[in-house]
Amino acid sequence: MTLDLASTEDAEPQLAALTDLSRRVRDLIDAVALTDVPEGELAAAAAEVAALTERLNAVRRDSPRSFEIGPDGAPRNLGNAVTGSANPHALPLVAEVTPERTVRAELSFRPAHEGPPGTVHGGVSAMILDHLLGHATAVAGFPGMTGTLTLRYRRRVPYGEPLVATAEYVRSEGRKHWSEGRIALPDGTVLVEASGLFIAPSWWSGQGPGPESAGEAG
Ligand SMILES: CCCCCCCCCCCCCCCC(=O)SCCNC(=O)CCNC(=O)[C@H](O)C(C)(C)COP(=O)(O)OP(=O)(O)OC[C@H]1O[C@@H](n2cnc3c(N)ncnc32)[C@H](O)[C@@H]1OP(=O)(O)O
């Protein structure tokens, strides 16, 4: 069975409950990553999780919640892998747009993001920067799809510590738009820096074959 929620205030209590569930599942993910309880406890927990999965699957949507306008009139993407409060995979990242039209987010990675020991996986940092650079490009007036993302990992990124990520639009050439960004310690020490090229796809303006021909992106 498929559930298709309209973007109405009627849906808000369910979304609030879903956001709370997602938050608790994030805690569960970290608990699984760090637990050292005996085998019997793990097996019992696995059975409980399997039962919960079956319970939630009783009513399924075709896809996670996508862009919509919330009751406050602001756009939101509750199912997004980076910002979605209703997606347990998301941090979720909360980004603010500064008066200078740059984008800024305070964040803290979790143990489940570990790559090398005690260090956040480089791909996780890349995901955050991809999103933030895309956001900066969009607020400059040039929404697009990531064409190229280049990263320089300067220092290891810790988890469980406060960090600051920022991004700003840099320049454009036709449909191609560039932004830059970084993840830093609160004192400004840069850990990872990124440059991204975002392209307004030809199929947005009716040119080109469209995403169906090569698999839906986004
Ligand atoms: C008011 C606002 C509020 C906002 C509030 C909400 C904020 C919300 C924030 C969301 C932020 C999301 C940030 C994450 C964004 C993703 O994660 S997007 C997902 C990852 N990216 C993808 O899946 C993209 C997949 N690729 C594609 O769809 C297509 O290849 C592309 C990239 C759209 C390009 O297709 P196309 O338009 O057909 O491009 P095409 O006409 O062939 O080429 C155009 C030009 O680009 C160049 N080009 C094409 N592809 C590439 C490439 N990959 N690399 C370099 N150059 C390329 C070509 O050489 C050509 O250059 P010129 O000859 O013009 O100099």
C-alpha cells in the first residue's frame, strides 16, 4: 500500500512523529555501531528490529518525502539524505543563509560516520560539502545538479565534536556555476575544502534527453 501525503497541515502531526522516530533511529544506529553486548543480546535486539521493520512496512510510500512547501511557507526536503529530519540517514544538516548569501551550518558527525579510526569517512564529508555548495549555488539564483566536486582533505575530520561548514557561490559561465566551501573547526582551522561545478541540466529547459534515458538523478 502506498501513502501519498499532501503538503497540508493535516500531515504535520504525522511528520512530527516521523521526525521523532528518525531521531531515535539515529541513536539506534550509533548504538549498533558502538555496542559490545553479548551475542544473545544482539540476537534479541535483531529480532526486535526485524519486527519494527515489518511494522513500518505495513504502509509504504514509493519514495522518501521530497521538496515541498511547509506550513510556514518555507521549502523543505524532509526525506533528503543530508538535511532531511525525517530521514535517519541524515545528520540532519541545518543550513542558514547569511545576509551575504553564503550558506553556513553547525554540525557534529557521529560514530556511525567513521572511516579511518577516530576519523569521519571522506565520502561523508564530501556528501555534506556537495549539498552545502549546491545550496550556496541555488541561493545565488542558480540551482543545478552537481557535475564535478573536487575535495582537498587537509586534516582528519573528528566525529562527536562541533564543526562549522560554510559555502559560497563563486562564478558562472552559461549554465555552469561554481561554488566553494569547507568544513572547519570552530576556530576556523580548515579540515576539508571543496570546489563544485553545478549545471542547470539541459532538460530543465526542454533541451536534451532528460533523466529517464540515463537513470533518474538527484
Ligand atoms: C531560491 C533557492 C532556495 C534554495 C533552497 C533549497 C536548497 C536546496 C539545495 C540543494 C542542494 C543539492 C546539492 C546536491 C546536488 C546533487 O547531489 S545532484 C546529484 C548528483 N549529480 C547528478 O546526478 C548529475 C548527473 N548528471 C547529469 O544529470 C548531467 O550530466 C548534467 C550534469 C546535468 C549535465 O547534463 P547536460 O545539461 O545535458 O550537460 P551538457 O549540455 O552535455 O553540457 C553542458 C556543459 O557542462 C559541461 N559538463 C557536463 N557535464 C559535466 C560534468 N559532469 N562535469 C563538468 N562539466 C560538465 C559540458 O562540457 C558543457 O560545457 P560547455 O561546452 O557548455 O562549456
